[in-house]
Amino acid sequence: MDDLKEKYLAKIADAEDEAALEDLRVQAIGKKGEISLKMRELGRMSPEERQVAGPKLNALKNEITSALAARKAALADAALEERLRNEWLDVTLPGRPRRQGSIHPVSQVTEEITAIFADMGFAVAEGPQIESDWYNFDALNIPPEHPARQEHDTFFMSRAPGDTRPPHVLRTHTSPVQIRAMQAQGAPIRIIAPGRVYRMDMDQTHTPMFHQVEGLAVGRDISMANLKWVLEEFCRAFFEVDEVEIRFRASHFPFTEPSAEVDIRCSWDGGSLKLGEGDDWMEILGSGMVHPKVLEAGGIDPQQWQGFAFGIGIDRLAMLKYGIPDLRAFFESDLRWLRHYGFPALDIPTLHGGLSR
Ligand code: DAH
């Protein structure tokens, strides 16, 4: 018995891991273990012998059991010590100033536009991107047979088979927010509505999803002169340079009368886009006096109220202001592009603090 004891205690002390300990447990006190077999022999002993051997064997078994447990605990302690040594971290080291994320030019420009119009008393309004046919077209004086519907290259949602109602659309412009805002607030009203719009179109200056900001101002005697001043003021503030040149061009939209488009002088020389020079003009917005039928659709009496509206292409403003030649790259999520054209996350555009510094 002393031999057994010595043998197992030595082996347990040397065991390197839990698996080795388990092997030893089975060898010693498992069902067919050496000590268990010895215990079975007790039955064949004389009562006197048994009285001596029984307690000894039990004591031996207990001793082995506690040696196994002690070794197991020691191994766990050692493993923990080892981890604490290896996973040590000096939390007093200075942090690494790495610029991880950046603000996308579209978000940046949206913030800049919002800051400028907020300063002129415009609140921000919102509407859904999946829009009803009525809000996207009819309410804006574009009835079903109107040719303007074709020009919009609309994405249609599907309807259940047999459902003959006109399908919903991915809004083709932010103009339906005019109607929703008028219905919600009535007149007078002064809002802008930035957001995503969708059209089936794709080239260097068009993507199937792009961004517009709608503007709407309705009051007792708001005129075309107010519109012109607001747009000129906006362009001056937005482009932050002296030599930007804009032109108003007579145009036509079903939802305004009269209507005007605004272009900005730019050049595309050598594949790069430059503002305020060259012989090219880039269209950046449509505008006009809100059509009486549109006021009516918004629940506003055109005998009492009048106003102007405009729709600006946000992505195009971003291209012009920051000299980004290809619109498609805006939505490719190429990290190198994002790092190059992105803006620091904590510099929020304000008129007093600077729009883009
Ligand atoms: N909704 C027009 C478009 O997407 C842009 C526009 C033109 C908006 C004139 C207006 C406006 O509010 O008055 O092409």
C-alpha cells in the first residue's frame, strides 16, 4: 500500500495537464483501478485483516482524491498566472491618434446646406423614400398622361397580382415633401427637405440613387425676387469663394409657374472639374413660383398665399465644391476614396465656425 501511495502521489505531482490527471484517476481509483481492485480483495480477508486493511485503503483512496484535486487547482492557478503575464497591457501608454472614420462628402454638403438655410429661417422636413404615385406626381400637377412622367425614369414597386391601383414608386425627387409639409403645417411655411431620390440613370454625373434638397417658402406676398435673392445668397455662402458665377435660365416644370433653372460656370479640362472658370455650365437646381394647383393639393388656398420652391442636386454641389469628377465613385465605398474626400467627424459645419474647415 505504501508503494501504491508513493507511486501515485509522485505521478500526480508530475502531471502536466488535466488529461494526465484524469488518466491517473482512472488507473488508481477508477472502477478497475489498482486501488479499487485492492478494495475488492477485502471480501476475501479474515475479519481481523479486514479491520486493518479497510481503513488504510479508504485513507489511501481519500489521499489520492485530494492530491488529484490539489494538483488540478495548482494547474489552473499556473494557467491563470501565465495568462496574466502574457496579456499584460500598459494602460498608461498614450493613445494612437489614428483617423479612423470620416464624413462622406454627401453628408458634409447636406450639413452645409442645412446650416445655410437654417440661417435664413428654413426648418428641415422629411418624407418617405417609397412614395405614392399621387404624392410623387399628381399632387405636383403631373397627371397620369403628362410627358414629365416619362422623363423621370421611375422605379416602380410591384403590386399584388390583380391589384389595379397605381403602384408606389421610389420617389424620383424630393418635391413630394412639399405637399406633405404643406398638409402637415399649412401656411406660412419655410422648409427644406434633403434626402435620397431614385431614377434609372447611370453615367459620370448620374447614379440610380442620388440626393436632392427641396426648398419651399409660402407667404402672403413672396415673389420671384425673393427666390432669386435666396438662391444667390445660398450660392455665395455655399461655395465660399468669390469667383463663382451662376446664371438663371427660363425653364419649365409642371409644379412651378414661372420656372427657372440655375447653372454654375465650371470647366472639365483634363478630366478634372473646376468651379468658377471655363466655358461649361453645370445645372445644379430647378426652381420657380409654386403652381396654384400644387398649393391646393397641399391644402393651401392659392387666393391667399403664394410662394417659391426649388430642388437642388446635392451630389452635384459636392462634385463642384470639392472637385470630384465622377459621381459613381460616391457610392462605391472605396476606402481610399473615402479617406481622400472624407471630412473629419467632429468638425460640424456652421456659418460662424466655417462650413468646410
Ligand atoms: N423636382 C425637380 C426635379 O427633380 C426639381 C425642382 C424643380 C424642384 C423646380 C422644385 C422646383 O421645387 O421648383 O427635377
